[in-house]
Amino acid sequence: MNQFYCSKCEKTFSDGNKDYCKDCNNNLIILDPEFLNCPVCGCKNLYVKKNFNQLLGCFIIFIGAVLVPLTYGISLLVLALFDYLLFRRVEDCLQCYKCKLEFRGANFTGRFDPFDHHIAELYEK
Ligand SMILES: [Zn+2]
Ligand SMILES: [Zn+2]
């Protein structure tokens, strides 16, 4: 099934209007799940990242640490598990090195590597 991507909202739609973004009326781009190059700028370097809120993760660990004296350390265990489940639930998100667009919610069949700052440097200019 084809998906449609709005480069303004950085969102992927698989239903609804296929020509214009329902949020901002921008033209949508057709996302073929087999894409290997950036569908927006054609750059062949994309990377996968966990769309995970780092701050939230730290906060959870902090709460766990604070509760240690009250729960004899059980809180750390529980929250570590919670943290793990939260992290597991987060889907991979593709991002383009060149145009920096995120392809949130996009299904893809290609294999992409995690962020590599050596590659990123090539696009820093
Ligand atoms: Zn939009
Ligand atoms: Zn791009």
C-alpha cells in the first residue's frame, strides 16, 4: 500500500486525501515502501533513529532513584522495565542526512544504518 508524505508536517499518511495534506494543504509525496533514497531530495543517505524522548527516559530513571529508599530498590527495577518497554514500543524513524526531514510513521522495507556522524559531516557544508 502506498503512503503519502507531507514534507512540511514530516508526517506520513496512508489514508484520506492523497494529493494534499489535510493539516497544511501541502502537496503530498508518494512514498513507495521500497524507497532507498530520500523521496524528497533524492539523497541516498538515510539513517534510522529511535523516535524516543531522551528527557522522558532520564526523568523515569530519576523518579526510580528518588523512590529507592522507600521501596528498597524495587522502584528502580520496575522503572527500568517500564523504560525498556517504552523504548521497545518506539518505532524506528527514518531521517535524511541532507534535508534533515524525518519520515515519521513511514513503512519501509529497505535496511538503513543508524546515525553516523562521519556521513553527517559530509552534509554539514
Ligand atoms: Zn502537512
Ligand atoms: Zn532528503
